[in-house]
Amino acid sequence: MVYPLFSPQSLIAEGSANFGVAMAFPGTERVTFERERLFPLAGFDPAQADRYYRVMALQKELAYAGNEAARRYLNGEADSAAAEGWLTRYALMEPARARQRIRFFDTYRSYVINYNLGEDLVREYVERLGGDDQAQRWSVFAGLLSSPRLPSGLK
């Protein structure tokens, strides 16, 4: 499928890409695989994998703070310094990372929401229609990937 980057389909495309990791590695399978295979390849201490993923889960909970920073900045309610302050305070980003994120806002505008909001919408859709049955979830997920639809169609 070909579509413009700045289109409603991007919300689903980015969301399904992010959620696809959870589909491929349900439950603790990702941590197990990465601890046993990828951490050693990268030279990371496998004993730190659980700790790393706990931190990453907490960081993911802060992702919507980035959406709010983007909203305020793009709507002209905050300048870059205020947006950087918001990101460091509420998203717990280092100042250099916050500045990088603001450059992303400048370039890609509201595209930033596609990652976390898109993932949440896709997850809710797949879980609602697929229930607890992993095979049914895969069927729903495959159907989502193979048919064009708008985000409103996931409600």
C-alpha cells in the first residue's frame, strides 16, 4: 500500500509496527529472547535485562508527556525553551534529547502521536476483537495490516 506520509493511515501503520513487537513476542518472550540472544551480542550484561525493561516500561508511560509537549509547541502555546522544559520535567528527557525531540516536532509536526497513540489504538483493537486467544489476535492483526482503514475504524 502506498499513501502520503502525513495521512490518517500513518497512525495505524506506526501503531501496528510498534504493537507488532508485542504480537511477535507475547508476555515475557521478548525479554527472554533479548536477554539470552541480543544482550550478549551487544555486549550488555544479561543479568540487567529485567531491570532495563522495567525502566523502559516506566519510560513508555511518560510518552504521552511528549505528545502534550508537541501539542503545546505546535499550537504556539509554548516556545522551544518551554517545550524543552516540559520534556525534561514530565518526560524525564535529558536536555539534549529534549532538543532533538523538538527538532522532530519542527520537521514532522504532529506525526509524533503516531507511535504511542497508534500503538495503543492498535493494541486495543486487536485485544478487543481477538480476546485472549493468540491465534485469533494474529488473525485480527493480519486483517488490520492487509486492509486499508482509517483510525476511526478501530473504535
